[in-house]
Amino acid sequence: MQEPRIRILLAKPGADCHDRGAHVLVQAFKDAGMEVIYTGLYQTPKMITETAIQEDVDIVALSCLSDSSAILFTEVMRLLKEGGGDGICVIGGGTIREEDRPFLEEEGVTGNYGPGTPLKVIVDHIVERVHNERCKKTQQGGLR
């Protein structure tokens, strides 16, 4: 049986005003057969999490080109858990400081890809992460 299409929310948290890469990602995700919701620029963690929960997405892809990625990404994780979206996977990308990567991974934000990462690597990571989460939910007794 084929898995349902992956629903992905792509968001640009904070004051980062560069979204060319986000538009490239949107197209790559669509080309891979995913259903994509792009929130646009200047999103707060609260706006992102509310949209993710409301839209019942499988994954939130965060893109940040400022030094605040660790703060913003972990705030999204915290709000998702508090709001009942703890089964939603979160991946990160952008200009993430090398010293922040292990912390983000511990918090549950995976990927943390930098500029120049091949799109296939990101897409494959999303597919694997969502597949694993869906398998875990099935084993626990319910797929949404």
C-alpha cells in the first residue's frame, strides 16, 4: 500500500528577508510529490506552529539565514509539543552555526542543512523522517 502524500509546511521564522532558497525548496518538494504550504517571510514561531497544527502537516521545514536559528527552531519545537503537534517532524536549514547543530539535533530538529546542500539530500531526508514517524504511529495504534 502506498503511503499518503507528505504534507509539508515551509516557513521562514524571524526577520530573515531572503526567500529565494525557500522558493527553490517549494518547487523541489512539489516535484517530489509533496503537498507544500509556504507561509512566506517574517513568521513567528507561534504563527508557524499554529499553521502546522491547523493544516495537519507531517513536517515543518524551517529556513533561517540569521544567527537566531537555534532560538527560533527550538521555540517552534517547544510550541509544537505544547500545542499537541509533537508528532510533527521538524527539519532545519539555512546558515546554522556549526556549534548549534548538535543542540538542534538533541531538541529534535534534524537535517540542519546549509547553503549548497543538494535538493535530493533534503527530499530524501524528509521522506525517510516522515516514513519513520508514520511507522512509529502505526505501531502505537493509529495513523492520522
